[in-house]
Amino acid sequence: MFATIVEVEEIAGVTVDEPAIKKAQAIVETAAGRPEEVIMDATDLIWLKKATAYQCAYMAEDPTSVFEQPNLESVTQGENKMVFGDKAVWLSPVAQKALGNLSWRRSRLVPLRPFNYRKELWRQDVETVRMRGRWWSW
């Protein structure tokens, strides 16, 4: 398990039992996209422990309500219009923040070297001169 009963109490300040932690961990694993068995990085395990603790606190009052509540953004009575949102209401907002820090969910920007426009034009000119006599020499 990502978190123990004592760790959940330390992090989130709620008292829970083991079945509640297992339910919260199942939700966190679903949101993270990876089961516990394949995660080896210590930093990722810390973030998952925190996310599980926050999810336990979110589910503390009524654990089954997480599975029943719809994500309604607006409800109109005239002509019965309901607009559903795209946020995950089954996951704690604080747990979402913790899951955003996982190594496989971070940005993967590739550092680019500065582009030298004049040098690229010169390279293309040299290539054109080199290929000038070989255009149709199959």
C-alpha cells in the first residue's frame, strides 16, 4: 500500500481503516495510470502516499459518494438543461495536485540549441553547389 493508517493520520489528519485506504489507493492508481507494482522511484512513492492520504480525507465522511456524484457545471430548470463538466469529481483536488508531480506526468521539454539562420543558409548553399551537377544523374 502507498500509505499506512498512521501516515494517513499524520498527513491528512483523519482516522481511517485499511479498507478505506485500499479504496482510496485504487482511485489514486486509476488516476495515476500505473499500479503500485511497477512504481520504483522513491519520489513517486512519496507523492502517491500523499495523494492516497488526501483521497482518504476526501472520502472520510461517505466513501461511496465518490462513486455516485455527477460533475454538473450548471443546471437550468426551464426546458431542463444540464451541463456536465470534464473535471474528475471522484478524485480529491489536493490529490490531483500531488499526482501532477509524478515523474511520468511532468513536462518533457527537450532543450533546443539556438538556431543560427545564417549558418543554415550557408549549409544549404554549399549543399546546392555540391548537388548542382548531379540532379539527373541516375
